[in-house]
Amino acid sequence: MSYDTSPDRPRVLAIALNPALDHTIEVERLTLGEVNRGLGMQAEVGGKGFNVASCLADFGIPTAVTGLLGQDNATPFEALFRGKGIQDHCLRLPGLTRVNTKLVDRSTGHTTDINLPGPVLTPQARQELLAALLAKIDGLIATGTWVVLAGSLPPDWPDETYHLLARHIHQAGGRVALDASGAALAAGLTAGPDMVKPNRVELAELAGGPLDAMPALLAAGRRLMAGPHGPASLAVSMGGDGALFLDRGQALLARPLKVDLISTVGAGDAMVAGMIAAQLEGLPLPDCARLATAFAVAKLSRLGPHLPAPEQVRALAATVELAELA
């Protein structure tokens, strides 16, 4: 597929309908029901779409964002976009963008999330914002542009929102990467996204039962891809067990790398960014799996949606071990 390489066109557009400011607090050991002394706090721009855009920008890929931002606390988002050269086309709403709290237990590396729901809007306001969002998309994408649909939907937005957006993007010549959960993911899949990245729990929800063993996980992934609107590529993130990567011809298990773990927050978003970067480079599935895994692993040693220099990420990718699955 050819790409529009005009200087004012991003190669990737990330859409975040329900972003957040993530307040990450570190404790030595989290004890529920007790007073816990914080070791430090960091406020970071959050929301899956913005996390993907941030990692792609760190890798040097021209990226734009759109979505919904509360104007009263937009400054941190604007600073991130400005600092990384990300084109900001977000729609501003009165009030605050939601704030999420993440508690990082240093003793285990586990993160406990407390996420707020997001802005509540009237049906008319939702329709007006959706129309404005579609106009933004039309002005930003061209044939071959990758568009990321990721994260939760704000309260009362219909489950079919990602389906509608994906169809509109395809009609404009764009390609869709979908990373959502629950009913929003199920509805979005009916629009035939080009790439999907559920985690193991999300794929099990789609499959209607637990996927504890690799044969069941692989079979569920194959069924998803074989459906009438199946994606061309699929990755299933499995935390410490690595990740499963599928296309029409291969199935690969990428084994996890050992790194100094700071926070798991955003690792899946970094994997999506790595998959898109690999697609833009035209890499085959094994190299895609290595690069996407390297993105995720590089993110694990940092708070917030940030990567080290591209050469360090590529060096990590060269060390990723793959196993081919029947």
C-alpha cells in the first residue's frame, strides 16, 4: 500500500476519547487498610491512544493525536505533545480531563489502578463532538495512514463508537489498529480493523471462556482472525509470559526479556506502537514481534509512556527470542 508522505500529514493518528492524567505513586510495599508512605509521585499524561503516540514519537515517527481533552487541566498534555513534536488536534471540553491514580508496589512491581469514568455529556453534545471528530479525521488521514483506536469510551458513549470510527477511517483509505476491551472491542471488531491487540483476559472474554493453556489461546486467536471481519494481524499480550503474534501464515511466541521493572503501566500501549512501527517499515511477522516486544520491554523500565533512544530499542529487539507455534 502506498503512503501519503506530505510533510503536514502524520504517518499515524492516535485517537483518545477518554484520556487521563495518571498520578503514579510509588510505595515500598502496598498494604491495604493501612497507612502507606509514598516514596514519590509522578504525574503523566495517560490514555491508551496518547501512550501509543508518545512511544511512536520517541521512535521518530510523525504522529498526531485527536480526541477529547478537558480544558482546565490540558497543560500537561499540551506540554507532552509540544515536547515530542506530536501534532495536537484534540477537541477541548469545559472542565477537567479525568484523573487516575496508580499505586506501584516496588516489592512486587505490581500496579494497582484506580480509574475514574470520564466526562458525562448530553446526547446532543456527544453527537456534536462525534461530528467534529470525524471532520478532524478527514483532515488528517490519507491512504495508508495508521489510525489507533484505543482505550475506554467515556460514560454513555455507545459501544458501536469504534465500529463507526473504523468504518469511516477505512472509507478514507486509512488503516485501523484497535486496542480496546469489552463491548467496545467486540463492536469494533465487526468493522474489520487491520490490527488488534487484546490481552489474554480480553481475548478470553471474546472467546467466551478461559484461555489458560497456549493451545486454547492460539485457537482463539485463529478463530478471531478467520472470522468475516478478522484482522490481518493480531497480538495477544500476556504480561510475564510474553506475547503471541499471529498473521495469516504464522504464529509466534515472543519470550519476555529480563529488565529492571519500574512500572507495567502502558506496556501494552508500547507494544501497539511497536507493531505499527514495524508495519510502517514493512517488516515480516518475526521482526514485527521482536520490535513490538522491544517497545514493551523498554517501557517497563520507565514511568510514563516513554522509550529510550531508537537505537537502544532496536538493540533490545535483536535479543528477543521467538518460538514458532504449529
